[in-house]
Amino acid sequence: MKVAATVKTYFLLTKPNVWWLLAFSGAAGMFAAANGPPDPVFFVLAMTSIITGVAGTEATSNYLERSVDAMMKRTSKRVLPRGLINPPWKALIFGLGLMMISLVLASFVNLWTLFFMASGMFNYLVVYVMWAKKRTPLNIILGSYAGGAPLMAGYTAAHPWPTAESLILAALIVLWIPPHIWSLALIYKEDYSRAKIPMLPVVTSEATAIRCISSTTIISVLFTFLLYILYPEKYGIIYLTAAVVSGFTIAVPSAALILKPSKKTAYVLFKTTSPQLLIILTAVILDSVL
């Protein structure tokens, strides 16, 4: 029982509810690059690198932000604020260990995959967590590259170099991040304010924050159609249907947030953003195979 509890604790340290979708984007990138099922050996190798990379990065960020997490109601029940790993440096060693495994595996794939995994880690931990998060409301924008990096790592694992298609796919995730995070920050505005984190809803009026959330939502929805427009021979009716349906699922709460601002509506928007991206990425895989 103790071993099982320890495994569960360290697994939760990686914030699996955060990294699973990023790891899935890496799989979507591989299928898109291969125009079908990728080579099984490289798929397993690349996906292990991506999973350990994003999980290790999140575990390391948990260590770096442990004092901030303790101040926020939303994050106070995470592993380190609860004292489930003592001393806390064990969490840092665990996170860095996973990151090292990721980079070693990525080096066996190719240099592009290694580059995107390493640069994604740097962008998230150094640029976002250690520098921008507590300094500027542009923190999410400056750290959004990390969101697209796993997809690029997966894409280049199955293709010799990045392409316009891969950049558009990564941009789907980069554009998805602001409405996803800002809607959450609107719900927990007091939390972020207490921790002195200048998220957009903290440093501006609620009306301005809502306009920014809604406008970035619309931009992200419209951008999803770009693949269908530029690559109609590959992204057909399956992708188009997914773009329409998933876009509708976040456009409705986004519009409702403007018409009747409330934390409940912001929560609905936040909860629909992940399924929206999941639908898009699944459609990318299906259209690449079919």
C-alpha cells in the first residue's frame, strides 16, 4: 500500500490533468507528419520522450511554485503544499530526472525533436514560471510556445523538418492557451491577486478581461479552419465537422460570458476548451489515417 501511495503521489506531482492533452498533441503531430500511422518504434520512442518531458516539466514547475501554490485556494491541495513529499527537493530531482530521460530519448529520434523538447522546457520553466509569470500580464503569451512544442516534437519525429502544416498545428494550441488560462484566472481572480500573479483579469477590469477572453476565443476558433482551407486534400469533412462542432462548443459560452458575465459562465468556457482541442486533434489523426 505504501508503494502504491508513493507512486500515486509522484504521479499527481506531474499534474496529469495538464500534460495529457499536450502529450496527445504530440501523437497528433506524428500522425499528421506521417500521413497515416507512424513507424511503431519511432512512435513509442517519441511518445515516451514527450510524455516524460511534459510530465517532468510539470513536476519541476510544481517544485518551483510550491510557495505560491500554498497561497492559492485552487492549488493548496497539490502534493507539495500538503507536505506529501519531504523534503521537497525530492520532487525537484524527480522532475529533472524525467526531463533528462526525455531529452536522452529525443536525441535518439532526431535533432529537431530534441530541439523542440528542450526549447519547450526552457520556455515553460525559465521564461514563463521563473521570469514572466509574476512580472507581466503577458505571461501566458510569452509562455505559450511551450504549449505547441510537444506537437512540433511529435511532428518532426515523423518528418525530417518543420513544415507550414506543423506550424499551423502548433499555432492551434498556442492560440488555445489564452482563453483557456484567462477564463480560469477570471474564476480565481482573488487567488491570483493574493499570490501577486498579474494575470490579465487581475490587472484590468472584468469587462476588459472578458473582451480579451472572448476575442481570443473567436480568433482560435477561426484559426482552426485554416488547415481545411489550405490542405483540403488532406483535411476534409471529418476535420471540417470537428472544427464546426468544437468551435460551437466554446463560442456559445464565450458569447454568454459577454452577455451575462459570471464565474459560472467562465467556468463553463474553461471546461469546454480542453474538449474542443481534443476534438480538433482527434480529427487531425483521423483525417491523416483515412
